[in-house]
Amino acid sequence: MHHAPLTSPRLQRVLAVLRDGRPHTTREIVRRAHVVAVNSCIAELRANGAEILCTRERKKDRLICRYTMMKAPE
């Protein structure tokens, strides 16, 4: 997989949301970082050295994913 460098404005916006170390839902990241493919952004951040935990919770017929950055990329 090819991934963007950390200098990418798109990845910088996602990093800005995740830097607080708290869990953030996919919807929250979409709204705050103005991105649509959150899972791709997370994969690219991981490829750049970030450690990001993903937890999934089922609520009725919906799956809610929350992303927590455990270690920022260097």
C-alpha cells in the first residue's frame, strides 16, 4: 500500500483530532478532520508509525468504531 507522508494536510487534520489520546468515533473524525475515508487515514498513520487502537461496539443494527491514538508517529 502506498501511503501519504505525515506532512499531508489530510493526515495532519486527523492527527489533530487524535492527539488528545481519547477515543473518537468515525463520525467525529469525519466531522472534525473533514475526511471521508477514516479507515484509510488510520492505516496511513499506522504505516507512518502511529499506534492506534480501534474498538468496535454494536448498538442495535449499527457498528460504532472508536479510534484511540496510543503513540503518535515520530
